[in-house]
Amino acid sequence: MRLPLLLILFLLLPACQGALPQAPPAPSPLPVSAAGSDPIAALLPAAEAAAPPLARMGYSVQVGAFSSIDNAVRLERLLESRGIDAYYFLHESGLYKVRFGNHDSYQAAKNEAVGLRDQGLIGSFFIVIPEDYTAARIARGAPGDLRTELVRTARRFLGVPYRWGGTDAEEGFDCSGLTLVCYRLNGLDLPRVSRSQFQAGRWVAKTELRPGDLVFFATRGGSTVTHVGLYIGDGRFIHAPRTGKTVRIADLATPFFVRTYVGGRSYL
């Protein structure tokens, strides 16, 4: 005797309901940093969040006192063609000078300078000792604020034609010379290339940038760092756009910089 179809369905229904897959548990919320509602900070690698501090500058050699930037650039490039890590800068006196070397001892710096002088590449020179740098003086308890000094150094270059050269023909022109000079003149050995500067710093949220931090951009698309500036506060930064242009202040809220912004880094 066949059971009515309706009765069969009634008997099977509880079994089918028991076999239904259960809904997956709701995902746990992203952790929120204690400093604010910023889940991105919690996802950063620990190594990036706790980057080691920059090394202090050692003994360097300073040469030249040029009224023309062209003479300083020529000397810088001559030294770099010999494999020497040199950079020119605008001194507080209004003259352009060149520095190179980062030695562990006074004698090592002097030996390098004497060798170059004997080759006719440089004239008289001056040895900059580690204790002369702002970072070292403040560390010893002298009054001052390193962030303020970094901004002051960067402002000294406003209006100066950008003449630092690219460092890698394959990677294109790199505008990191300005930030390198600002940090090294104050006693911190910032890497030369913007990509290395980006990797060396500690991540900082855009809303938590402080004067002296660096801001990085991917100006040629993608996410590869190609440009850098020094943050001075109030959403503004000092940068050197490209060769032939002068060092200037820009706003992070400018559409171009909003679109190309990669991140901020702190070293202090």
C-alpha cells in the first residue's frame, strides 16, 4: 500500500532541515589601535612599525665656498664620479659648500681629504666632527628641537634651483637629494634614494604627521616610490619638483598629491 505523497514529504522534511549547512560565523572585527580608529596600523608588519633609528653622522669632509651653485654642483659630480658619496648644500652664510664621507675617526676623514687634495680634486678642507651636528648637541642636553631644525634647514633651500642628479639611470630621476641634505646636515645618516628612505622610516598615519617627517609619492603611477618631501605642518611639505624647478612648498590636499600619496615615515 503506497503512502500518500504528502505524508512522505512530511516524514522527510525534518531530516532535510537537519542537513542544511550552518551559516559561517561572523568575522572578528579588525583590531583598532589605541591611538585611534586606524585598523591599517594593526596590519603593518612589526618590523616596519619598529624601524631602527637612523645612524648618527660621523666625521665628514667639507670643502668649497661658492657663490655660484653651478660650481658646487660640478664639484659634487666630480667627486661622485670617483665613487664618493658627496652632496652640496646652501650654507647659512649664503655660500654653497660640499660635504662627503662619513668616517668613524677624525684621522680617516683627514686621510681621505688629503688624498683628494694631493690629486688636485679639492683645495682646502674642513673636518666636521660628530659633536658639531644638531642631533648630537640636543642628545647631550642642549636646547633645541630636532624637528624644528629639520624644517628650518629645508626652508633655507626655498627658491633654490634643484640640481641634485638622479642616482639610477634605469629607475629614472630621483628627487631625494633635498631630504638627504636636510637630515645629514643635522647629523642623521638618511639613505640617498627615496625608495630606501621610505623603507628606513617608521610608518606614520597621514593624520599624525609631524614636522620633520617625510612624505612619499608614486608620481609615475602604481605604488613604487619616486618622490619625497619634508613635512612642515598644516598639511604642507617642502620638496624639489624636478631639475630646472625651484624648491617649493606644496599642499598634501592638492589632487595630484592626494592621488599619488604612498605614505609618511618618521625617523625621530
